[in-house]
Amino acid sequence: MEQKLSYPKHKIKILLLEGVHPNAKGLLEHEGFDVELLSTSLDEDELCKRIKGVSILGIRSKTTVTKKVLEHADRLMAIGAFCIGTNQIDLSEATKRGVVVFNAPYSNTRSVVELAIAEIVMLMRNLPDKIRGMHEGIWDKSATNSFEIRGKVLGIIGYGNIGSQLSVVAEAMGLQVYYYDLEEKLALGNATPCKSLKELLNISDIVSIHVDGRKENTNMISDKEFRQMKEGVIFINLGRGHVVDIPVLKKNIDSGKVRGTAVDVYPQEPKSNNEPFESELKGSPNTILTPHIGGSTLEAQINIGAFVPNNILKFINTGSTAGSVNFPELQLPVLENGHRLIHVHQNTPGLLAKLNGILADKKINILGQYLKTNETIGYVITDIDKEYPSNLIQKMKDIEGTIRVRVLF
């Protein structure tokens, strides 16, 4: 018998949180989905209630998708992280449940780099104190503690998308660039890799952090690391809040070891613009505190608002997982005059043979088949002739190790 098309799009519910750019909502609604957009994040209990019936969840950095949340997600197929990091999502649990996760690894890179450059110039010129003084009526026309950035050593911790682009822009402005990364990364321009974090900290006039949010990076900059820095160092963290031991940073600001500081991310951040911001860094000398806005430019939000929904739409419409952070990546051709069956399963030997055995028993012709696995799951796409028996999908679901089965069209 010939089967009906995919699940109707207007019945697929999408929940977008944290005020993601409205273009994202528009793109998804244009495709016919039921989209709800909230301006704030939700805590775990609130999200557990709201996630029921949701097929696609869109978040930014403040919403945490825990195992408990995923246990309450009865229909969730995909999560879109409208940001670079995905440490706020339990990726292991999402993968086990067949939930694909997408992010935006490049869309706000330039915005973060420009903020870092601006803050380097401001801190080297002691501008935060000068600006505060002017507002208080203090005319301090002096070159004391005011320096050019040309010829100074910038040490970049983390040489990924942001760190490497910062390297290029900083070098163009006359800085000497050194970097440290746990993985071997190709140097851009004249940047020089350091063999250890200690080596980088010892030589840097300016230290800028651009590492990811993995748990292992918690307090990677603490007492020992500040002792290894130069006296009067400029210290910038636009990476992740938990990477820096804030009380230790405060102590080094007060002692003068750190001459200037810029912080955009914090271990605890307000959930919305209506909540107060608290930090012991408030009021510190030559210190720039910003509300996690490194990537918050109109250009970046427009880019992210298009990039993540487009990946989600490709996944829903074709099964493509290109750009996923937790699924095996498959880029699929368009299928005409057939059905596309998606099977997500535990990565165990012999499962594909069982699936194909069922298709053979039903005398179903395979037009094309695509399989990719990672250490946890297998993702197989099977294109078949238009006609297939009504009990085929249940037979596929009954295969031991099956996580999710979906008829695409």
C-alpha cells in the first residue's frame, strides 16, 4: 500500500527561548511549523513542563538542557543552540535519546574578535578609569599607565575559530601573537604556538581567553596561573565564566598584578534582563564588565538566526545532519518518487543487516542507503520505493537497539 507523507508540519511544535533573533521564528513559520518565541531562559523545572510536546527546541547560552529535561521531552527531535557553545546541553543524553544538536560555530566570531580588540586598546590606555573620572568631574590629562598596543605580546588561550581570527586581526594592528591550545593548531600569519600554558603566561603583556565550556576547564586560570603572569598584565575573558577563578582574579586586580581586566562571561549569570547582576568585580579599577554580549551584534544575531534554522530545516526536510555536534554527519541528496526512512540506533554490530533483512523479507526495493556511526549511535537513511506495507515501521522499531524511527516523506 502507498503510505501518506511525513507528519504534518503545522503539528510540529518549535519552542525558541532567550529572545533569539525573530528572523529564526519567521523562517520556521514560513515552512509551516508552530513556533513559540520567549524572551527569557527557563530554569530546569520550567523547561521540564514546557518541553512536553515540543519537537524542536532553540536556546542560547543561559538555558541548560539537563538529563531531567530530556527525560520529560516526549517528542524532541532536535536542539538548536543559537550560539557557539553547547556545554549547556547534556550531549551524551541527547545522543542516547536520538536528539540531534546543532550550533552556530562561526556566525558571531567576528563580533567577539572586535570586542576583544576594542577592550585591549581601552585597557592598555586605562580608559575605564579615565571615563569614570570624567563622569565624576575629574580631569586627569596624563600619560600615566597609558600605552600603545603596537609591539606588545598578546597571548591567546584557545586557538579555535575566535582565537585564530583574533590572532590575524591583532597581528595586523602590530601585536606580537602567541597562542596555546591543547590540540595542535596551524598558526595563522606570524603567530607562534607555545608548548605550555606556563610559557604563554610568562611572556604575555595581554592574556585573552577563548576556550570552550567543558567541565575540565573549570578554574583553569587560578592562583598558580596568575602567579605565572607578568606584573601589570592585561587580562581578558570572553570565553566561559567558569574558566576563571573570580575571587582569585579579584585578589590580583586589587594587588595590581592585573593592571586591566575585561570580563564578559561569569560563573553565575542573570536569567533575564530583569534580574540584577552581582559580582565581586564590580567597582574594580580599570575593569570592563559586559553582560555576555561578545556575540551580541545585529550582524551576528541575523547570521545565527538564519544559520541554525537552516540546519534544522535540512534535518527535518531531508534527514541531513551536516553541522551537528553530536550525530554522525550525513549530507543527503534530494529524493524523488520514493520514501526516506530514518533509523537511529545504538552502535552495535549487525544492526544494519537486521534492518536490511526486514526490507528484503518485505520485498522492498532500496533506492539508496546512507550510514554513518560514532562511538554511541548509528544513523542510517534508507530510500525505498513508494509502496511499502503498513507494518514495516513497527518492524523497524522492534529491532533491538533502536532509538528512533522516522518516516521523512
